Amino acid sequence: MSESTTLGPWVRRFLLEHLVADRNLSMHTRRSYRDALIILLQFAAEQRRRSVDRLEVTDLTHALVRDFLSHLEKDRQCSIGTRNQRLATIHSLARYIGERSPEHLEWCGQVRLIPYKRAARPAVGYLDKPELDALLAAPDRTTRQGQRDYALLLFLYNSGARADEAAQLCIGDLALDSASVRILGKGGKTRVCPLWPTTVSVLRDLIGHRPGDERAFLNRRREPITRFGIHALVERHAQSVRQRFPDLVHPPVPM
């Protein structure tokens, strides 16, 4: 089995060279690619009854990839969106190999013909102003945690940032003197958003004199909060106002 036909070296170069040097993807995106390929390789090894390091490129046949996608939906209970994300990773790997190994062009074409599955796009939720006012009033601002929660909720409302964007926000991204914030979004793209005077004041109190390379929002252990922590925070305060607003089931906070 030559190195050009062995799948392992291709996967290694794809993850460590192509995604980093050629595409300059974020660490979060690279981890998503890696996790998808881990699941795929384990599935392929079981189907081919051989160890992962003995898999060949052509073991990932059109039929096997389709079976893998069905496995994701039926056995792992993945959503159509997750299924399509996994397929995008496989398409990207196939294209990478096909562009560098002409003998695999036919295989590449077959794999990349596997279509994405269409899914109904859910309506984007929103909060009415009374609901939002109640949510902002929920944190106990006499405590340090309540002050942090209020600042985070206000920042999300003001900037429209996703949970992951707020979690990754560094103090150095805040230009409080000019009332603006630089937000790093998907694909390494940045955007600048204006901040309201109230948001500026609250954030100034929150960050104090901490250095610019620290994360703006910390958890109770004084560690950077995660996007899951932000969702838990929003859910916790939403629970406290649901008696007044029963329809406030899942406040919209994009991941």
C-alpha cells in the first residue's frame, strides 16, 4: 500500500497543513473538521473490518459515505444541519486529495456528487421590548455575578453578537473611548459595532483595569466564559421571568 493511496497521510496533511496554512481557518472550525473525520474514520474502519491506519482513500466509497450520513441521522440522532456539516468536511477532503493526486480524480468526483439534504430553515426568534426589559432586569446587580450577567445581556442586545463571539471577546477589542467594539466573526471576519453610552459605562465597570489580552466576560471562577455558559446564563434568567411571559421559552441567542 503506497503512501499516495493510504488515507491517513492525506488526512494529516489536510488537517495540519491545508486548513491552517492554505485556508487559515479558526481553531474552532478546525476542531469541527477534525471531529467529523474522527467519526468518519471510525465508521469506515468498522465497515471495512480493518484498523484506521490501514484504510485507503478509495475505501471511502460513494456508498460508504452515504451509509455514514444515514448513520449520523439514525444512530447518532444528528440534525440535518449537522449531517450537512459533516458532508461538507468530506467534500473538502475529497477535493483536497483530488487536486493533488490525479489518480483519485474519479473517486473525488463521485464523493463530491453526494448532495446536501435540504431542511426547513427555522424562523429567527426575537424578543418584544417588555420581554427584553424583563430579561435585563432579572440579574441581581448588587452582586458581582449579577453585574457580569447584566453586562453580558446588555452587550448581546446592543451588538447582536453571537454567543461564541461574545465568549471570545477580549478587552482589547473594546474601544470604549470611541464607544465601539471590534467583533471577530466566522471565517476570521471582523466587524465594528457602535456601543450605547449605557453599555460603555457598564462594560467600563466590568473590565476595570484588567489587561487588553484578557477575555471581557469571565465565569464565577474568573475563567473565560464559554458559549455554553452564555446560553446557560440566558436560560437561567429567562426562567425567572417566564411567569410574566410564558411564551419566553428559548430566548434567541445564536451560537
